[in-house]
Amino acid sequence: MDIASYKNDVWGQEVIRGVSWDLLWLVIVAAFIVIALHAIISATRKRGEKPSSGGERVSRHDAIDRAYHWVMAASVFVLLVTGIFPIIGLEFGWLEFHWIAGLVLTVAVVFHILRVFVAQDWREMNLSGDDLKAPFDESVKPGKYSAAQKGMHLAVTVLTLLVIASGLVMFAMIDTPLWERSNALSEATLGLVFFIHGISTLGLIGLICLHIYFALRPEKLFYTRSMIKGWISRDELAANHDPQRWTPDEAS
Amino acid sequence: MASFDVMPDTQLYQPAELDDALRLADQYGKDGWILGGGQDTYGWLKDRAKHPRAMIDLNGVATLKGIRESDDGIEIGAATTLREIIRDERINRDYGLLASAAGRVASPQIRNVGTLGGNLSQDARCWYYRRGLDCYRAGGNICYADGPEAMNREHAVFNASRCVAVSPSDTATALVALDATMVVASVDGERTVAAEDYFVGPKTHITQMTSLEPGEILTAVRIPATWAGKRFFFEKVADRDVWDFALVSIAVAMSMDGDTIADSRFVCGGVACTPHRLRKVESAVRGKSLSDESAEAAAPLASQGAKPLNYNHFKLPLMENLVRRAMRS
């Protein structure tokens, strides 16, 4: 199976056309194998007592961050449907929806970056040595985010920035109400941009499958709830986090 | 691009029954090539720009040929030649618009073998696409015709979306104007689709010109009696009088109530990827008489919303003038 697809340009030279979309099925199958293995291993493990969601609550996500998360999720969902469905044969007028959702995602990501650097502590997402010990040592608990969450965030960050950067270049190559398209790029460069857009999309599809799976796992559902309602309970905090490394405010 | 004198190694099937043709079309799917008169086939194959594994020749299927009366109008088999359509007495009497349009297709030699189904379902005429370049329409990521130095005199001024190729069919405009219905068959059964919806644009189907899916065959065209015997106008403007595609064409059907236009269809060819209905013109002329005044009022509406490319601005006044000519009393 090829990673890229190739074509001959107008001069007869072989150039890259984009990613090979056969990889889509590989990514989906691989993601489901990982999910199945994790589910089997988790089922065989002895599960500790589930912390109570009642009692005192602490704040995990501000309303503005939750809104950002769901705006990003909605735009990524629209981008995937409009980008992937025509490739797998479900054709419809997708282009306008795709670039509008892409712009929404871009604005949301720019907003997030600004907020992280201006109003939040960007180091919260840095992977530390303690983070890497946590999965192997039950006595080590993470701060606000676990190593897996930080790793996922890092991977999503890299892939999202790649997909946005390549998407903006592709955006300049189509007619929109804002401008007429430019055919300024050589076919080889354009193919490379399509490849970056495609391969980062495939990476995101794999990560999104894992993200949704973990968001729905019973022992992680309180994180999903916190992304909706904003809070976790004191019990959940104590069971999953090191209060020395993360001291959240009381939930209002 | 290499061109060859000989055909590539391809299976040729010549079924005598429609069921056999449908089974073959289903069996080969995207790798099958439905063959009518072959006038849009052999160039592709000799240039090695398309690579079907099998050709399914419909010319031996008797049920796909001929012009028949139907409950409400006529039904024309998809493998009926253009010459038969041009010479058919009923079509000339009641649907002269189609006869006129078919009479302007290519050349007499081509009309002798070219079929209605083939003319309707032919692929886009774009220099770049036809040359075998890997453009959007060929599944690539670029349009060679829409660039600062591109040759796009023949290309679309309406409804382009990445690809700017136009529908090349002369009979398509007439059939859209006549509110025809396409009969499409596959091994799963038969479906009918309005002529206007049979042709699809790049916004939804960038690699297709019609709504025909792999495994489907256009079997017939039904023309209702709605427009039978009405006032018609067809004109095709091309660089050559024969054996050329339209720069702009217009097919017009008008239902007259005395001296006034009760209803009408104005359909332009050569300006979009599908036959392009001039709905604003149709609305503007309703209730008006055929006169220079009405023509002058309606003509500018024809080109409203057009987005010409570098070398095809001329299509806008051409469309307007064709509307004026159609409105002459």
C-alpha cells in the first residue's frame, strides 16, 4: 500500500498528487485494533472502586474553554464529513461547507493559542518526567492532565496546525466570495500541500477515534462530564490527580 | 501525449438483449465502457487517456433503438441515431426543437452513427482534460483551464466549481427545454430522472457529467406532450458551421397564448457544465409579446451572475444576443 499517490504534471514529470486514500481504511482498522486491545486488557484488570461524583465539586474547565472545545469538535466533525465522504463515494456539494468549517477551526485554534499564552499557563500541557512515570507507578498521580492526555494534546496540536496551514494554502487555490483562485503553486508543491493535508487528516482521524473511545470509557466519563458541565468531584480529584500538582478552585 | 493508431487491448461485448448489457455493466462497473456510436469513445481509447477493461456495445440491443409513441408524448431509445431523430416525421412536427438541435451535432457522418444517448452522455470537452492531464475532472488537484495563461475561450461562465469545463451536448439543451425525462436502467431496476437533473455539475460530481452511476445504462428519453407543437428556437454559435462544439447555443420552447408568452424554457449550452436554464429570462418574458422591446428587456438577464474566465467574456453578449434572436416575432 502506497503512502502517497503520484501523477504526471503538465511537463510529463512524475510529481506527488496527494496522500493515498487507501490509508484511510488502514488508519480506521489500526485505531479499532488499538481500541479493542485496550478494551480487552482493561476488562481483565481489577478495577478499583469508582470515586463518587457527589459531594464537593472543583472546577476543571472554564465555560469559555468548554465552548472552544465543542466549537472545535463541531468544526472538525463537519470537516471530516465534508472532506472524507466524497472520497469514499458519497458525493455532494461539500466544498463551501468544508472551507467555512476550516475557517471556524482556524479562528478557534488562534483564539485558543492566544488564550493559553495570555490567560492560562501553557506549561500545564508540558510532558514532565513525573508524567512519564505515572502510567508505571500507581503512587504517582498526574496534575491537571495525565501523560496520555498531554501526549494526545501534543499530537493533535501538531496535526491540527499542519492541517490548518496546508488547508489555508489550498483555500487560496479555490474561488471563494473573498477572492478568485490563484494557480500560483507548481504542481509538485501543490501535491505536497495536498499530501500534508491528507496525511495529517488521517492522523487526526486515528486520534479522534481514540479520543472518542476514551471519552466514553466508564472510568473516564467524569472527564467528559467536566467538558460539558465544567466540574469534577473532590472524590474524583483525589482518586485521579495529585493535589500537590493541581489545586483547582471550588466549582461555582 | 502519445496517440496510437490501434485500439488498446480491451474486451468487446455486443449483447443483443438489454438484460445482458445490464449484467455486463454491473459486472464491470467503473471498468466498463458503454458504447453507443463510439464518437466519444475511440479518441479516449486511442490516446490511452481512459483504460476500460471492457466495452459494452449497445448497438445490437433492438429495444434501445427507435422512436415510439408513449402515453404522454414520445419515447426515444438511447441507441437511436441522431440521423433517425432528424428525419423522424413526428419529431419534426411536434418536437422540432430536438430535430434542430440534433441537426447541428457535429457532421452528417457523425450523426449517421452517433446516438442520442451518446450525445447526451458524452464527456467534457476541455483541452486539458482531453489531453489526459491529471486535472480535477480526472481525479487530480488542479484545473489547468483556469489560470492566467490558460486557454479557456470555450469554458464555463456559470456554476464552475474548481473544474470549468462545459457540457458539450447539443441535444441536451433541447431536451431540458422540452422537460424530457431520462430512463436509466441497472440490474437493480429502472429509475427515471428529469433531464435537468440528469446532467450534474462539478460542485457535486467533479469527475462525472451525468448522474449515471457505474453499472447504469441510459435506455431511453421520454418527451412529454407538454411542449408538443409549440414555438421553438434553436441556435448554435460555433467557430465552424459543422463538426464543432457550441461556443454558446440556445434552445427555446415557448407556449403562446395569442400574442403573449404564457410559459417558456430558455436553455443555454456551452456556458456551464450542465445545460443552463435562464430562469430570470423565463420569468421576465412571461406575459410579454414577442417584440424588440421584450427582447431588450429580457436579454441582459441572460448573463446575470456569470463569472467569465480570462478569454471567454465574449460569451456574455453572445448569450444576450441569442435571447434577442429567440424573441424576434
